[in-house]
Amino acid sequence: MKPPTISVRVSNTNVRIATGELLFPVLVLGFCAAYYIDTRGLPDRSMMYAGPLLYTTVLLAVVTVFKHAVSFDRQSIKRERGERNESTPFIGWGTDEETATDKLEKKSRSTGFGTSSAVGLAVLLIGYLLSLYVVPFVVGTAGFLGCALYILGERRPARILIYSLGFTILTWGVFVEWLLVPLP
Amino acid sequence: MTSNKTSRSDRRQFLKYAVTAGGAGLAGCLDSVGRGDNDDTGDSNGTYPEQNIEVIVPWSQGGGTDRATRATTPTWSDILDANFVVQNYPGGSTQVGGERLYDADPDGYTIAMWNMPQMQATWIFQDAPYDMDDFDYLGTHHLDPTMWFAPPESPYEDMAEFIEYAREEGEVTVGTTAAIGNTALSALLIEDTYDDIEFNLVNLEGGTPTRQATLSGDVDASVNQPWAFNPDHIGEVIGLGTHTPEPQDLWPAPSFAELGLDEIPLVEEGFGQWKLIVAPGGLEDEYPERYNALVNSYAEIFEQDDFVSRAEEQGGLDQILDYNDPEATVQEVEAYSEFMQEYEPLFDRF
Amino acid sequence: MILASLLSIRSGAALLADPLVLAAIALGVGVGIVFGAIPGFSATMTIILLTPVTVPFNPAPALIFLVSAYGGAVYAGSIPSILINTPGAPGSVVTCWDGYELTKKGKAVYTLAVSAIVSSLAGICAAVVLLFLAPRIAEFALEFGPSQMFLFAVFALTIIPAAKGASLEKALLGGCFGLLVATVGNDPQLSQPRGTFGFTILRSGVDFIVVLIGLFVIAEMFQLAYRGVVVQDDTEIEGSFSQIKDAFRAVASRPVAFIRGMLIGTFVGSLPGAGADVANFVSYNEARRWADEELADKFGTGIIEGVIAGDSSNNATQGGALVPTLTLGIPGSGSTAALLGAISIHGLQPGPGLFDRSAALVYALILSLVIGNLLILVYGLPGAKYFGKLAYIPPKYIIPAVVVLSVIGGFAVRNSLFDLWFVLLFGVLGVVFVKYEYPLVSPVLGVILGGIAESGFVTGWLLNQGDPVEFFFGSYISIVLLALILLSVVITIVRR
């Protein structure tokens, strides 16, 4: 799955916006804005280094947006006019060429890996971190290990049980009991 | 290291070998199973302490507060028959560790080694959610007096000469260990007392960079404390004087009073950096017997030979040890709070 | 003087003859290797976590145990770099770039052996340098004041525009973002909170280890969960004995590469506050810069020169960093700052008097570095055969375990659950970075060097009373650093 590329016609120019490429620069700009608001009342001495750095970062983010995410295309208009209704912007998915990772993705789908397992892992990790606020480390960890192993394709209950319990006990013994890390 | 090892350290010793020999998880389990049994059979209202006591240090490992704490806990451990775990929570000019202590349950299992006046600074100058009344004070540990240092081969030998030098130069560079604290306050008080001198005040961010800047001559003078600076450097850098009425024993340097600098505020009272043991507020009310156990065992530490000799190894820490009971500690905390509040406007100039 | 130090060296050696001390070295290196190899546990954290364990012991075995664990951890950081493309410690980031590519080609055993050989040799060489040049190195470290540290940080940051295969603005944006993230927290002069958004924990900033775990470990686990393979199943593991022989040959035929990395490591290690985390980047970049054009282009595609560059520098920092720590009490790296704490717990006061008061122990520590680094070879070479198989464990078993270890590691940095959200955030960012071709090295270098750069700049500027001439040209070291920065920028422009 790819983030969409949006085409918008502004007068006689076709503006193409690659939303995926926008992701990081926009995130940086958002962070910079929040940072600016948070630090605006501070004395000069606190910002003598961070201030100029902030403006440089904003500048670079803007440059990146214009070089990678937004392209202005005058010539392609005629070509597209015949094919699409020019008045409505179109959103196309996966307009880029098929990359090596796509090929890998196709290959690995059969083995149970792919977008769903990666996203599943991310969601599980969020759940794991949240669980640490409410249940003891041992419980959250054993749960996470078991679930993660399951979504990564292991279906044999015995293996899941041994893996999650074994690894939990090992880490708990070493880090909590021996090295006294105050895990929740 | 200590004469009577607790069973816990023996177990640790065994564990260390057991674990590294490869049975990491297994050994960890055995240990915890053993301890779990104790917990289960022990009455919950039973003898205190029955679990590890966490000592919060609001500075990183290797700093002065950390070293003082770790020199103390082994002896405390023996007296109270408990295992102390030192945890470092550095940052925010001690506020990170301070909030950690503030949030902890007042059950006698979390205490902190904090320092004054940094402690007061977190609620007077910063946005800390707590203040003086939110804590119980178990006792002071030591007082390291505020002291001025100059690089080797400086053209001045003591504070009076340095002030004269500053007058002639117009502006001199003075390094402090923190933005808010006893070192910065000392510099600000002196600048405020003498209209005709001006300091270019630079916060060097801690004892180590201050030592480096003084040794290499990057500053005209720096403000620190003798023990924090490390008395190993006696003779190498110049001790200009201490912000006290009497000279101290740790570093051969005159006191400001001796040099006739009495007009500087706080010279008569003398001030420096205290380290003290603080507990979350409510401990004394909710668990008076735990509070008393901690207070009494803490007081006893200072009479133990093994502690004193360990302190001596720590660059002569034994010479500035200064225990006060909880009542006297509270008075000292109040006194520091008062003058930090009084001189707050001075800090705006920094 | 020389006689006196020779006598001290002898008494130091006598201390080492104690079987308990020898056992401490052997255990220390072993434990260090285990912790160093866990993604998310740096050498610094290894020392901090192990310090309380050593309290019941005498100073000699206790400190030697910690120093050995430190060396083992720095070396072992490269093991997961090579095998699963996740650095075990910040000193082994660059080892991923060529090391993992070599593993994909079935050369895991060979690469691991090279890593062990150069780590061990570099550590020994640096220890010998330390033994004889300690006073000089200490003097030199003192010369590195705030403005010099700032210029050094800028020099190290010139690696960012040199990053291969990425557009300039993306590389720079990533770098500036990293630098900006490093400014979050109380400012170095007035302790005013910046970018903390009301969170007290952020007053002490965002720890770079947390960023590193996110960008390199969690991001890699997400990608591994997506692609499902560490190495293609059809890749043969090449036999072990001949691989180890080849590894020795590979190192022996590249003495210049090895010596360059070792010297850079010793130098960077001796600088206050900069350790293996900085050295491996500088060394890799210099190796690429000194190479002819054809070879320079191959960096990152799986050439052994890349592994040698990283691993010869990171273990050499240990010797360099220990000198100012022991003689001045000024730690030469994050790890030695933690070691400083351990040293004083055992009743030793680092500083000019240490060599007088405890000469035997200090020399024993230095000599233990030699033995410890030899042991890296003893553990690492036979180990290469077994470690190499780790890359062939099915990813479904690797991923959950590595994630849990990263979570523990991220937590243990400051005992804070809050930091784990940063681990996750940077993990997601890491995936975005890879997908849209931002070099991962940019934000990481920014975060690692940001603190050094900011406090160096601000303090140096104020100490020089805002005089730019004094700031930039105040000492010969500054001028040399300026020349290096200029040279680096010019070469980058020409190459681009």
C-alpha cells in the first residue's frame, strides 16, 4: 500500500503532491511550530544556539517539501486532459513504479509476513507499552511475546507458551532480580 | 568490604558467579523464589524493612551526590538490615528526581539524597509541583562550603585581591557549576555588593567542566565547593576563599570574613551546599515506627568507623560530614528557603 | 620517574596474578559481550547496571571486572549489527552498513571474525599507547575546551552531507531535526525548559540511546516483520575455519585501515564526553574519504573495509577515554563517566593523586585492558561460528525477543515508561526514513552530537565574551579543527 499522490490543477499548472514525501517534512514543521510556541518567552541566552537552529530546520523542511513532495507540471496537462476530467483533482494510489520492496512484499506474502504483520507488531507494541502502566512487567511481557509470535505465524500453542514464558522469566531474572532494574 | 556482610550480599556474590557461569535465568528465579517465600510468610504489618529501599539521587552516577550516597548506603544497610538500591534520576536541576520522590508512596521504601539550595530552587525558580512542606526531612549529611577558585598562576592569591583585579579589568569571567544554586548566588551577591565590578557569569554545567575550565585557565575564577572540586588539586589551583565566617579544614584557603569581606551578604551566616536525606511527606504520620527506624539508623551511621573511613577515602569527605537531627534539618531548610526567596530578584540578572 | 612507573607496572602486574582478578577479567568480558550484544544496551548502561553487583568485592577485582565488561560490551555491539542489522550499542552503528550486507552474502562468520580481530587488536594497541603516553593525552584533553569541542562536533557533523545516495536537503533536514531534538530540555546556561511541553522528564532532554533504539532497532524489527527474512534461506553459510583464516588475512593486508581507525578511536576517546558513539562515524567517514574513488563507492555494499573502519575505532576509544578519567577525573566518554562513579564507590578518588596513591591498581586496570582485549579474541573467534547461526533463526522468534529487550533497555536508561513512547515514535520514524530515503545516520549524529555542540558553542561563546576571533582562532587546536572542517566540506562538494 502506498500513500496517495494528489493532483490539483491550479490555473494552467498541474500540481502533483506526493503525500508520502510530505510526511517527514510536515512532521518536522509541526514540531518546529510547537517548539517555537513553547520557547517564545525565553531569554536570548537560552536560545542563542537553539534559535538559529530552529529557523534552519524550518528552511530545510520547506526546501525538502518543494524539491520532493510537490511538483509543478505544465506540459502534462494536455496529455491528461484527454484522459481525465480536469476540473476534479484525482487521487491515485501507488503511482510510482514497482520497487524492489514491492517485489519482496509479494514474495513474502505467501510466508505470512507483510504489511499486516508489520502493522500488527506496531499495534501490539502500543498495547504492550500501555499494559505496563497497569499490569506488572511479567504479565505484559509474556502477553506481548505470545501475541507477537502468533501474528508472526507461529500457531503451535506449546511453542508459544514455552517461548513467551521462558523469555519472560529469563529477562525478569536477569534485569529485575539480579540487576534491580525497577521495571513496573 | 564490610566486616559483617548481609546474607543478601552473599547471595549476590554467589549469584554473580552463578549468573555469569551461564545459568542466568535459572539463578534469577531461584533467588526470587527464595525471597518470595519470605514475603509470603512475613506478616504485612511485621518488621520494617521487608523489601529494598530505593534511594533517589537527582544527579547522574559519578557526581558528588551520587558518591556521597553510595559511601553511606553500605553502612546504613548493615545497621537497618535492609538492602538499599541507589537510583539516579538526573536532570532539570534536580527536579526530575524531586518529582519522583514527591510521587512516591510515603511508606519508608523510597527516600532521596538531595541538596540545598538546589532543592529550594526547583520550587522557587522552576515550576515544581511541590514545596518545602511536601517532604519529611530525616537529617543532613554534609555541608560543602561555597568556595572560589582561580586557575594556576593567576595574578591574585585571594578573594580580596581578585575583587581588586576585577575592578581594574572592568569585567572578569566567572564560571559557576549551575544557573541557580549556591555557586551562582555567591557570584551574584558579590557583584551586587560592589558596584564597580562586573562579572561575565558563565554556567559551566557541573563540577567536571568547572574543574576543567579552572585547570586550563578558560575562566578568571570559578565558584564551586572544596570537596566537589576534589582536594587532590590543592596547590594546583588557587583557593581564593570561602563564603563563610570561618575557614574550613578541607582546603587551605581564607574565609571571606578573614579577608574583611563581611559586607557581602551571607558571609556571617556562611553558606554552602548541604546534602540531606529527604522522604516523601506523610511518612512520619502514616508510619511513625518506620520513620523512627530510618531516622535513628541514619543518625547511627555517623558514629560507625567503617563509614567514616570510607568517607575519608572519598577525598576527605569525613572532614565536612555534618549530621543534624530532623528538627535542626527543618530549620536549616527553612533558612535556605528564606534567603533563596529574598535574593530571587538577583537571579534575573544572570 | 621512568623507573618508578616501571616498578608500578610491575606491582600492577602482580595484582593481576591473583586468580580472583583473572576470573574477574574473564567473567567481565563474558558478561560485557552478552549485554553489549543485546540491542538497546550500551556499554554505559552495562557499567551502570553492573556497578551495584561489584560492591561486595575488593576494588581490584571489582573495577577490573567493570573495565573488562566495558571492553566486551563495546566489541559485542557489533555482533547484532553484523547479524541482524541492529546495532547492539551506539559505537557499532556503522558496522551495520557493510557488516549486514556481508552476512546477506553468507559471510557472517568471516565478518564476525574480522570484527573480533580488529576490536581486540585495536583495544590492545590503545592500551599500550595509554600505558606510555598517559600524561601527554591528559594534557591534550585539557586543551579541548568548550569552543574546541564545538568545532569538533561540527567536524563530525560534516559526515551528514557526505552521506551517500541521499539528496542533500534530506540529509541536512534529518541532521537538523536530530540537533533540534537534542536541544529539548533545560538550556545549558539558564536551565529554562525548552520544547518540554510541560513534561518534567523532558527537562533532562531526550536521551540519545532512546532515539537510537527506536531508529535502528525497533524500525528494523518493523521492517523485518514486513519482509520476513534476515538472510535468504538459500544463502549458504560458508565453512568456519577457512573463514577465520581469511579474516586474519583480510586484516593483515589492510594495516593502514586498521591503524587509522585505531588512532581515530584513541583520539576521539580522549576528548571529554565523546566516545565510541562518535568515533565509529568519524572513522568510517575518514576511511571512505581516504579510499580511491572506486573503493569509496563500494562502502555500504558489503566490503570488509567498512567493518574494519568501525570496529578498529570503537574498542580503541576505551584506552583513550580512561586516561583523562583516571588522571583528571574528567571522563572521556559517557561510559567512563559511569565508570567514574564505580571507581569512587570503591574508595578511589580519580584525579592527579590517583597515580601516586593507587599506582598498582591503576596499572593493573590498564594491563587488564590488554588481557581483556585478548580474551575478546578468545571468545570472539570460536564464537563467530555459533553467533553466525543466529542470523538463521526464524525471524518470528527474533522479533518479539528483540522488541522486549529494547523496551527493557529503553526503560532502564532513565527508569521511565515515558521514554518508551519515544522508542516507538522513533521506530515508526525510522521506517518513514528508510522508505523515503532519508539517511538514518543524519538524525542519529544530530542527537549524539547535539549536546556537545550546544554546550560547547554557548559556553565557549560566553567564555570568549562573544568575540568570534577568540572563539574560532583562540588556540592552535581550533585552527587545526577549522582546517579539517573546511577540507571535509571541500572534499564533499568535489565528490558530489
